[in-house]
Amino acid sequence: MIVLNTKKGKIKGIQEANYQAFLGIPYAKAPTGKLRFQEPQPMEPWEIIRDCTKFGPIAPQHQADMPPINQPESEDCLYLNVWTPKADDQLRPVMAWIHGGAFLIGAGSRPRLNGARLASFGDVVVVTFNYRLGSLGFLNLPWIPPNLGIQDQIAALKWIKENIKVFGGDPNNITIFGESAGGGSVSILLAIPPARGLFHRAIMESGVASPLDYEPESAKKGAEKFISKLGFSGENIEELQAIQLKKIIRTQKKIAGLIGLSFSNPFRPCVDGKIIPEHPLELIRKGKASKVPIIIGTNLNEASFINAFFTMATDDSKTKNLNATLKDGIKALGLKEKAIDKLIAIYEKTAREKYPSKPFKYWEMLITDLMFRIPSIRQLEAFIQHHPDAYCYLFTMGASKDGNAFHTVEIPFVFGNLDSKDMNENFVGTGESAKKLSEIIMRTWTSFARKGNPNHEELPKWPSYDLQDRATMIFDASPRVENAPLDELRKVWDGIL
């Protein structure tokens, strides 16, 4: 056992051979009762020694994550976790992770995110945290404070800035990193004024400020529909605060649907004129973003789950329904039908040549580029107009189960948790090549956190990104740099996205 004194009071943590862990530290008051649908509020000081040896509750979930997180859910969810090699005066780099989950599911405490190995391997302090999700975190109504989930993230970063020195971390060297919705959150924090000065480097994995996101009108319509289905109208926040949580989540599911093929979840960040004053990509293009080094990357087969849907479609009618659903979903994102038809024709031809035995592979490739790779490239193109320290990667290490580098597969490599119970060898492999790649990526990420440059002796020289070469680190069994990979498909999107 080890006891530390934070700004708000003493906490008791876990002492292990190679690290110390402090779990379930509250960074804000419980957003319950009269604090539901309100900005995060600072904790009051406590007199006792608070037990921080187990995770706090996770935010209420829209549906079961895959696999389920199996931890208690509660609106009282604003907790963070710290892993450090040692709580001393060494001023180590700090790495603060923002979890993904489409802003509807997820937590900072799932097994693949255990920060012990990354902290001890890289001699860094690792922090993960929860934030409000779904309608509780992203209900876009003019009489409710905006983007509460993003405000929670800012509150967590402020707590880190004020307290991390006690854990052996450097408050003047904080890297924020995240995946999917977490990567999108990093992009938002990179762009918006309220987060300025709270971090010094940023890593975005499979998620950025997509040109197709943050539209306030559709979020407002979804919020109004949500209020209507709850059974009342008007602008009475007290009524909302009194509704049972089960009813809120049940109604939310009716609006947002299942995550897998939902292109129209309204419970996500949007431009509000205050916390997010403009589209984050526009702020980056105008040079208004934080001038910090960045890494942005994607996985080769992000949308491989789509092939699973087609495999489960046992007849032509189900296949036609899937095709129609995907096309309608893309249209709902704002792409014109003529552009969609052009994209489908090009991707279908490309996939037929590359993968003749997989007739619906083109949908996976198209959705991967639409939702992940092209938005990542657009953000890199915008960022480097004002700051040269930007690095691009493509993760291609195929999972042992199906050979695909699918969405989320890089996370256990980043944290060194290839054996975690929610992402085991069936997904990432446990052989020497997987272990070696994990060590290379951990060293790369921690080198970047330490000095703002990812290069180190075990990695081929990784040049910064520019419009001429578009240098991209390929993370496979043998990492290598390629200039402008998949460039013919990238060019197809010019004038579309």
C-alpha cells in the first residue's frame, strides 16, 4: 500500500514490483441529481484517506460493449486511473488516454487499457479516465450546457495538470492520445480554445475531426426527438434531472439505434459556439489549433466488421438490405448520390481485382476510407500548413483470427496487453512478431511523449508528413516507411471529402 496527498486529499494506492497504481480517483463531483446535465464541478476536499485500489463505476452504456466490460455502471462515473513507475520527483512524461466507443460505450478501465506495462516499459505516467456518454454527455439543446462529455475530458486534463507531479509526472509534458471516438476527442481538444495549454503532444488512432461530423442541426433534431419520446416538452431541466436513468438509456437506444451500422447517432460532439466554437477541422485549417507535435494513423481494415454482416446475410434479400442500408447511411452523412455511385463503382472494381473471392470487400474498403483514412489525411493536410511536426502511420498487422487489421486491434499493442482478457491471442496473436511489434510501438509512443518525435533506434527513420511524399510508417511485423500508400484511392476523394 502507498499513500499520496493530492490537492483534494489523501489517496491509498497499490504497490507492485514495477509500478504503483491509483484507481478510481474522482476528478469531479458525481453528475447526479441537480448536477445531471450540468458542467463538471470540482470535488470538495476530503479528510479521510480515500481507497483508490479499485476502479470506479463506468458511465451508463448504450449497449453491451464487445466483449462486455463487466463493471458497475453509474451516473457517478467521473473517475480516473494512474499508473506510475514510482511516485517520486522524476518528472516523467505523462500519457493521458481518452477511450473510444462512438460516444455511446466504453470506459477508461477495461483490461486492454491497463497502463501498468506501458508505464513501466516506457518510464512514463499513464492516466485513463471516464467521461459522460450518450444523451447524458451530448444532448444538444439550447437550455442545457453543451458538449458535457468534452467538458468532462477538459476537467480530467485540468486535474492531471494540477496533481500529476505527486505521481512522478511532469505537468509540463502531457501527451493526450486516444482511439476512435477517443481519437476524435483528441482532435477536438487539439482545436478548441478551452483545452489550450493542458497538453503538449497529441496522438490520434483511428479517429479525427471528420469533415462529416459536428453538425449541430441534426444533433438538435435528435435531442428534440429524444425529449419528445421521454414524454414532455418545454425547457424544464429539473424534469430531465428527475427521470429514471433506465428510461433515459432506453429512449436513447430508440433514437441512436445499434452502434454497428448506425451513421446517425445524434449524441456526439457538435459545434455549439462556446466549447466547440467552429468545426474543429476549420479551426485547424485556420491555424487556431494548439501548436503541438501530432501522430495520426489508421488501421488497414477498420471496417472489416462489415464483411461479417454480409457473411451472416444468408439470402439475396438480406444482402440487398445491407447494400441499401450502407448506401443510405453514407447519404445521411451528407455525400451526394452521384458521388456515392462513383465511389462504389471504383471501390468495387478495385476490390474485385485484389480480392476476387470476397465479393463485398469493397464496402469494407470504402467505409474504412470514408470514416477513418481520408478524414485522417484531411486533418494532416490542414495541420501541416501551420506546424511541421506531424507523423502519419498505417497499422497493417493482421489479426491471427482472420488476417485483418480491424478497428481497435492496435490498442493492446500500444499498451503492451496482448494477453488481456478482452483482446486475447485470437485477435492479436501472442507470437514473437506480435510481441516485438508491441514493444516497438510502445517505444515509439513513449519516445514521442518524451521529446515530441517518434524516432528511436529500433524504428526505420520516420519522416514528418508533407504533401510531396506523404511519408507513412507501416506498422507490421517489420515496420517500414512508404510514401503515399493507397494513393490512387486517396485521389478519388478529392472534391468529395
